Amino acid sequence: MRAKLSTFDLVFIDREIFDNESTEMEERFREACGKMVIDIDDAVFLRYPEKFDHLMKMADLVVCGNRFLMERVHPLNSQLLHIPTCVDMEDYRQRRPKPVSDLPVVGWMGTTGNLKYLEVPANALRAVAAKIPYELRVVVPDISPLAETNLAGVNLVHQRWDPAGEVQQLQQMDIGLMPLFANQEWDIYKCGLKLIQYLAVGVPAIAAPVGVNSEIMESQQNGLTAETTDEWEAALTKLLSNQSMRNEMGLRGRQTVQAKYSIGANYPVLRDRLIELVETH
């Protein structure tokens, strides 16, 4: 009701208003605004395909988090803008190098529901633990689902995720992990937030070469990609055995985020496009 009584130059919707099949609220805002923009950063079309198609056709502009999403949306709406997932570099300060004598920390940060991804490198983590001392630090609200993953022999430490101290938790890592499943469509369309967060604080990553991950990794200049168990084991061994390589890759990773995945780099692009859209009649 308030939307109908107001006049908006532009309404910006993040994915959708309600997580269900309904498009009623989006249609109400469409009637009340001059321009409608919808932002997508995941494969939301897999949940309610008909709703997704309708919303994409309804929008004056669709902001996509990666090129894979843009390719999916283009047949429905050619008015697209690529704005990747971004972080504020003022918040993500460069981590301080640790003494060589410190036990290296291999870290994974994520939601409890995404602990399943650690099944991907589990065999490699066990194999490396048998020859190189390291700590596997899992930063997550609830670690209990990980009991289903075989990490026998791995020095596993659970650190409860702290939204206020998230950056500090990332800075304590020496290597960040972002495994994904190669054959799952949802993963192909992910926007790589955790990978970007690792790199933003200067932590080199090992990531599955799925979707946008390969682009973020820049030909393995700021970390390593791994798909098979052998590749995960080789990548872990390489980075755990070479602190100078970790530091160099971490610095390059931070430069990558500053140039391509920071708010400072992308806000002007979004701002100018929205202003242009509003001024277009």
C-alpha cells in the first residue's frame, strides 16, 4: 500500500522479495517505480524457474555477479551490468606475516550447511597431515555436520564464526580453502565471496576451478586451483612447504581484489549506470 502511495525513481531488488513462487510484491513495486533493477549473485533460477524468468523480463536492468549469470539472463533481458561480489578494502586489512616457526593454519570459513564441501579435499588433507604438520581451522557457527567427513589424523580446530571479528579470523589463516563440486549447477554460478575474502587480507587460496573461481585466481598467480585429490594434495604440499610463496601469492591476491573485487573499484560503475537509467525516459 505504501509503495502505491509513493513515487520511486528506481527500486533495487536483491534477488527477490520473498523466497517463494510469488511475484506479487515485485509486480506491485513495478507499478510504483520509474525503473526496476534486480541484482542476482547465485543460481536463484534453479529454485523457481518460472518466477525467475518473469522477474528478469520485468526488470529495466539486471545486475549480475559473474559472466555465467549474465549468459543465463541474456536471452531474457539484454540490459545487463556485471558487478562482481565486492568487499570494502578499508575493512579488509593486510594480514601480518607470521614467524616461520609458527604452525601453518589451513583455513575454511563458511556456513554450517556448506561444510559438505570439505568432503572434496578430505583425502588430500589426511594425506598431507601424515607428512607435514599443519592446523586445519574451520570457522563456522556449528561444526557438528563435519563429523560425517573422514578427517582422521588431521589437526582439526573449530573456531566459531564471529561476524564482528570475521576479518581477524581470516587474517589468522595462512592458506584459505574454497572447494566446490564440479558437477553441481549451483556451484557453477557462485560468485566466490569467501575466495575474495581470503585474498583481500593477503591469504593465498586453493580453490576448485569451478565457475568464477578460475577467473579470480588469475592463472594461479594468487593461489592454486585443484580439482582431483592428487591436485589438492600437490597444492597443499606446495604452499605449506614454502612460506615465501604464500606471502607473495597473498600480496598478489590482495592486489587482485583491490583492482577487480573491491567496492572502490566497482561502486562508480554501478552508480553511473543507475543514474543513467533514471535519467533515461
